[in-house]
Amino acid sequence: MATPRLNKVIAAFEAGQHVFASFSAADPSAALEFGTSAYDALVFETEHKPWDVPALRDSLQYLLNRRQIFGADSLAPALTPLVRIPVNGGEKGQWQAKQALDLGAYGIVWPHISTVEEAHNAVAACRYPRLPDRPRHEPAGLRGDSPAAAARYWGISTAEYYAKADVWPLDPDGEILVALMIEDQLAIENLPDILDQVPGIGLVIIGEGDMSQELGIPRQYDHPLMLECKRRILDICAARGVPVGHPHVTADNVKQVLDDGYRFLMSMPVRTYPGLELGRSLTGRD
């Protein structure tokens, strides 16, 4: 019998399913709210929010729920935590990927990956080194060795962690997801070479915000220029069997997002204030 996956995102992709995810700053109170939600994954957002390692460490812990752990049939967390690091791909932020993984994150989202070299670095930074004569040597690992906190968070021994802490799908048994954000025209032009030449890329996410800025149509996500860019990315990834993520899923567009072929759907929960809204309506203060 196969050992159950620890990374629910990878498990869903392998099963041909969709993944529903959200994103949040590294904040324990937010982690508490998300921890009992129906999401499959949570991306801790540190690109446009603070890179706060103590807060990230605490947030990872607050995602865990003793009742869920007691009732679970595997060690897989109910919500798989990923981290979007701050630095752009060209900055090669190996140290930030290393710190997030050492805390127990199950994957890294890399912003602004535009070249084969940047993609190669993204995968290499999430892997431990191995000798050139070992299987699956490339991209040669660059991650430093300090697994104690991550192994504890995953609920396994250090030896088991070493066996599982490689990138999927390069290592079929790997539990670490490398996600690349494609956010400009250079990235789209290079995407076929990126996916053909760099093994270990588990997910591509379209960066609509930055791409629309480059196109001169800020946040006009349904503009024909933007739609053409997204279609090109979807087609390139579909031809290679790589899942694609959509970062702005809402109740209004979710059906279209599914029809378009996205498999990693990111949505932000909407806060509502029904008591306040009804009270203002009843008192004539709409």
C-alpha cells in the first residue's frame, strides 16, 4: 500500500484534481482562521508583506489543529502551507527559500521567474546537494542542511524527512512543490525552454498584476492583451502536463477559470458584516 502524501497539493495534482488555495500575510490570527477552512493550501505572502521569520514560524504552528490531527488518517496537514518569498527570480533568493523550508513549508512560490537560469536556481535552492553520479542530480541542490524543525513540523524523523524533502515531480516521491510565477513577456517567451530544460517545476502561476502593468493595462485582467498572454501560458503548460494557477479567483469568474483549464485556484475570503449592513439599512443609513 502506498504511503499517503504529506503535501495535499501534490496529491491533488497526481489525482487529476483541482487545488483550492488562498493567501495571507504571515500572521498567527489569520492562520487560526484558515486552519479550519475548506482550502487545500495556504500561501503565506511575503513578497508584498513583511518577511518576518518569527511570525512565519508561529503562523505555521497556528495552522495545526489538535482535533484535526487526532481525527486524521495520515500525517498530512489539513491545509498545506506554501511560502511566496520576497525576492524576484533574478535575485536568486536561496537563503529565503532555505529558511522557509527549514521551518516546515511544503513548497516555495518564486516571483518573477523569466529565464531558464532563474528557474534552474529556483529548483536547485529547494533541493539538498548530491554527488553528480546520483540519480536525478540536476538541478544540483543548493539547500543547506538544517532539517530538525521541518522534520518535527512534518511529524516524521530526520531520516524520513531527507527521503521526502525533494522536489516533485523530478522526484516522484518528493513532497516539496516549486511554483514559478510568470509575470512578463520575457517569461512567456522563455517558458517553453524553462519547462523543457529545468526538471522539478510542479506549478506555474500567472502573475496577472505585474503582467498587466507591463502591458500598460493595470489590473484589466479581462483585456484582450491579457487574455492572450494567459492563453499562451495555459497552452504551453498544457502541452507539457504542468498545472497552472490563477491568483484572482472570485465567485464571478470561477466557472470561466475552471473552463480555461486552471488547476490551482487562489481566492481571497470575503469579509462580510451582515449585522452592520442590516442595521444601517433599517436606520436609513445605506
